[in-house]
Amino acid sequence: MLKRLKVKNYALIEELDIIFGKNLNIFTGQTGAGKSIIIGSINLIIGDKASLEMIRTGEEEGFVEAFFDLNIKQYNLKNFKGLNQSLIIKRVITKNGRSQAFLNGNQVSIGKLKEIGFLIIDILGQHHHQSLLNTNKHRELLDHFALKNLRKDEYYQLYKLIEKKLKFLNDLIHSEELSKEKEELYKFQIKEIKTASIDIDEQSKLEEELIILGNAQQLKDTALKINYSLSEEEDSILNRLRGMLKAFNSISSIDSSMKEKIDQWNESIFSLEDISFELSRYSEKINYDPKRLSWVNDRLQLYKDLSKKYGDGFEEIMEYKNKIEHYLKNLNNKDEQIKIIQNEIYESKEKLYILAKDISNKRKKGAKILKEKIENELNELGMKGTKFDIDFSPISDSKGLELKIKEKTVYVDEFGIENIEFLISPNEGEPLKQLIKIASGGEMSRIMLAIKTVLAEFDSIPVLIFDEIDAGIGGDIASLVGKKLKNLSQKHQLICITHLQQIASFADQHFQVRKFVIKKRSSIEVAKLNTEEKVAEIARMISGEKITDITLENAKEFLKIGAEA
């Protein structure tokens, strides 16, 4: 979830610090109060373009900083190294035209910011950053809905295996005949690596031993000195402890409450005796051995020499050896190898095609159910006659892997046999269009709400922001939108800007955006409302600035309905 948003010197904002709740966060305020500016600041956090006009007049720089609490695995962030559950994103804009982005204090590119932004925040409204305008997301959501990952992993692994085999086949076909000198060189290199008898753990163990051998005398002297103080000298620590134990026994014989401490005392003596014994053995074992030291140095030098020639460390050296061994083997029977690999690829492609068709059939069955569910949602949201569909189009030959199965040629990519795209027709009689071509911001927000509601348990994006969702609606539809937002907020954190009391009354946290003027300068503040303030704000939304007792009672009734939801 988005826990906190700090904004300074951005547009009309001098300084803001907003603490969000985990469910439904509602922002209200008079028209022109600056609600859209807050959305703009969040857009910066997820990689939107920055401009000098965003800096508050008279200031040298502005910044936006967002604090998230996220499950890295759950939200597909495990591929981003260095991230943990606490994620802090900061964007700074300066007067010299520079825009900098920081992730957990480390500077990152705006491209990296966009990558992460698409995984953690959806801003749902016209022309905003939205994952659902990316058709790859359509496939992902349909697959979660229709397949529940059934056979998808099997398909993906087989596709990658075919890619690997095709590359190997191409390398083999176009490989040049080895000169006699190069063949001999490869044989020599293989022999050299084998003769070295290197081991995966040996180098690190030798490096540890080298340190010990280099400090052998110091280690031995220190061990003997400690052991002497513990047990060898006449006034040793152990002798003194044994003497004090006798005195302590005399105390416990008089005061029985101290008897239980005798065992602890004895255990301490036993432990120190054990340490003394180990130190004695250790000092005998440690000896300066110039021959062993020379052998260890030579052995480590061998690892260094091999690393310079064949790769850094054991794994890269062995990888190189296996590679040239494989290369020599294949060159000896190149034609036979080509036939074997071609047959393997053909068999794998047949299996891939069967899997792709199975996945496609399940997608199409799921798509029919998904279409019906989303159209029902849109109908409830006051968009009667709106048509939703899912388009299945073939993969183009320029982007796909060719499969020739029984005189039939099809193309596939790593996800299957087709491209998938959500289509919508908001007005009866109008043709289906891509989501990105929907004209109305209010329509777009409600369409997104319908899709997000149906796919709530499959969509991994944690933070959803709804802008303009109340455009062109009111009455019962507005109340229904509020209920649906409330339900959706059980699966995602929601931030919603609204002008309607029917929606605002469902808030778990209600924020009021206010614009004020100090010393002839406009500024924006955001206040989190308590129960009494919520009533006053809902009343203002009902009747404007002229609030009556009846309006206040109506506001309380709206909040009661919201609380019951």
C-alpha cells in the first residue's frame, strides 16, 4: 500500500504530508481546490514527464516522495534487485531543467521508475498511466481468470527450450571447420583444466588457509597466552574461580536461596576448562610450515592463471571446458548432429502446438464468461448497452516462432498462439474500440472499475487511483459506484477523487482538499477529516456553502449507509 505522500514546492503545493489508510481513501473539495494537482504529483512518482512549470513559483526545486509497504513477491517486484518491503520513491525537479529519480535512496533512471510504477499503481481515468492500456496486461489477466496458470509454465519452458535448440542448430550449421592448430589448442586447454583437478570450494578454502599460515606464529602465541592465563599460571582464572566457589558454598549453606547458583558456577568452570583444553590443542596444531605455505600459494596462483585464460572462478572455467568439449564432439559428427537436433525441434514444436491450442481453447471459454461478467458490471454502473469483448488475433510472422504442423503454418510467441486485447463499445450501435480510444474520462473510469471489480483477485497491482469516476452520474448509480469501490478496496488500496456525496460517504479515510491565499499567494492543503468534519463536508457536497439542519441530517444518513457497507 501507499503509506505516505510528501510533496514540496510542486505547482500550488508549498508543502504536504499525507498519511493514507489501507482501504478506501476519498478526496473531496470545491471545484478548483487542487485535487488534480495531487494526482499529478503521484504521476511523477511513477515516471511521468517532468517540466519546469511544475516547480512552485519563486522556488529553486520541488519534490514528491512516496512511501510504500509492499510484498515484493506478491507484486511481481522480485526481479528488481535491492528492493525490500519498504519502498521509497522520490522525484526531484530543479530549475536547471534536471529531473532526478531515487529508489530507496539510490538514483535510478526514469525508465526504471516507469517499470516499477506499472507494477504498483494504476491511475484510472482518461489519459492517465494505466496498466489496462497495455495489451500484455489483458493477456495476463485473462490467463489468470481462465487458466489459473494451467499448463502455461509447461508451454513457456518448452518454448524457451526450442529457442535454445534453434540457436544451437544455427551455430552448428554455420560453424566453420576447425584448423588443425585450433583443434590441438582446444585439446590442450581441456587437458590443462582436467589436470588441474580444480574443485568448486577449494579456492575459498585455500584463501582461508593462506591467512592462517601467514599468521601462524601470532595465532599460536595468542592461544598459548590465553590458555596460560586461564589454567597454567599459579594464580590462573580457573584456580581463582575454584577457590571462590568454596567461599560461595559457605554462603549457600547458610542462605539456601543461593544454592541454585552453584550449578551455574560449576557450568562456567566446566566451559572455561573446555576452552582451555581446545586452546591447548589448537596451539599444538598451528605450526608455521613454509612448504605448505609455498604449496598453497602455488595452488592459488594456478586458479588465478586458469581464471585469466578461461573465466572468472571455478564455474566459468568448467563452463568453458564443457563448451569446447561439446564443440569438438559436435564437429566430429556435424551432419549427424544437425539431423538429430532438427528432429528434436520438430517433435518439440508438435508438442508446443498441442499446448498452444489447449491454452487457446481454455482462454476462449474463459473469455465468454469474462465478457458476460464485465458487461453485467457495466450495466449496473449505468452504462446500459455497453459492449465488452476480447479480441483474439494471430501472432504475426515477423514477431513469432514458425510452427509447420501437417502442412499448416502458424506462428506463436512465448505466451501462446494469439494476441489478446480488450475491446469496448460504450454507446449502443457503435463499433468495438480499443480501451485507449474511449473519449470520456468518466466512462473510462467506470469501465476500469467494472474490469477491476471482476478481476480483483487476479490483478496484482496494489494501489488503484480513480479520477473522474463520478462524471455524468448521480443518484442510485453514484451509490452503487460507492459500494463497488468499497468492495474493491478489500482487495486493493483505493484512492478516489469525487464530487458526489453518495461516493464520499463510503470512505474509510476522508480527506478534504482546500485552496487558500496567504500574502497574495495561492496554496493547497489537505486535511484528514474526523467524524464531525465528515458530516460537514458531506453536507457541503449536498447543498453547497449554505448548510441547514436538514442538510446535516441528510449527511449523517449518507454516512450511516456508508458505514453499514
